[in-house]
Amino acid sequence: MKKLLFLILMGLLIACSTSKKSSSLLEEDQLYITRKYIGDFLEYCHTGPQIVGGKDLIWIKTSVYTTYGKISAYGKTCDFSVGDKIYLKPVSSTTGDIGNWVYQIENDFSINYRVSEFRFENNVFTRNWSQ
């Protein structure tokens, strides 16, 4: 009787004990959205719709991208504060083409702007991808 009670108690202990799973294992069907740090916000400038593609753009300068022309977003003003940590985050894939992602620039305080496809390279406005 004691042996049977001991076996049942051991079986319950083993069945109810927690197991450790590695948190580094990714689930196959889960989508992980991460964001990339692109520097501390320094300043911005605005380009009117008559200059580039008929849209208002803000050109953002950060501590990593210290020249205008690398990062542009749609908008007339920028509400980031000097020193805010700025991140680049994929938001969603556009319909039609697989792999065409829409990105946004955001800070830690829920201010975000949609990244535009325009860049300024070699004294010419260019589009990096078509939308």
C-alpha cells in the first residue's frame, strides 16, 4: 500500500512539474515585428509638394544619419524632440507584392511617421522603391 501511494505521489509530482523551454526557439507561425535604432533625433527640414512627387516630406537628421537625404517621411512638421531615440519599424506588407513592406519612423513616445520612398542622392531626388 505504501509503495502504491509512493508511486502515485511520484507520478503526480513528475506530471505536474514545470519544464523549462528555451525562449530562443521561435514558433513557426508567429510573426515578430522588431524595430531598428537609427539614432537620436537632431533636426528636420520640410520639402513642399512642388519639389518632390507632389507630397509634403520631412527630411530627418539623426546621430547615425547626420546628413539630410537618407531618411524622409510624409508630413509637414515633425513632433520629435531633440535627443529622442528614433527607430525604424516595419508595419505591414503592401498588397500585391510579397516582400514590399511599409515602414514607419517612431520614437518611444508613440509619435510616428510613414517613411517615404524618396531619397536625395548625388544632388538628385530618387525613389528607392515603387508604391
